[in-house]
Amino acid sequence: MSADTPAVEAMVFGPCQVGIARGVLDAVADRLLEADQDTLVLVSLWLEAGARAEDAVCGAARTATLSAVREAVHGRSTSDVGRLVRDRDRIGHPFYGAG
């Protein structure tokens, strides 16, 4: 993790982490995950460097975390998987190119 300013660092270690924790606990409440010592949840996050709205950042992290856990548990539709596999060589990212 690279936080290039104290403001970004505060957002990552504050609202982002709280939102992620709440999203995981939402998944436990929705019975998507067990509250045990065997389940491991890994989260990668990206934060816009200019983000300043703590509540919005926290809420977005919470929503994204629960959504990702839900997809990991239930999977994607067969048609979505087929499309992803078919188009895999076109997958890109703004920081890596168009593929």
C-alpha cells in the first residue's frame, strides 16, 4: 500500500478499513460467511487520491466488500462466465493498458 499523503493514509486506515469490516460483517449477517477462525477474506482496495468524503468512502467500501463476497459465494451466471472467458484477452485496466 502506498499512501502518498497523510490525508490519503487517514482515508485508507479509517473509513476504508471500517467499511471493509462492516461489509464482511454484513456478509456474516446474511449468512454468506461463517464467523469462524477458518474463513479468510482478502480485500484489495483502490482509493481516489482526492477522496475526502469519509462517509461516502466508508459506504462504498462496505457495499463493494459485501458485493464481492456475495459474488464469490454464489458465482456468476453461466453467460457472464462465458463472456468473460471469451473476451479475456481484451481485459485491461487504466493503469495497465487496454489489453
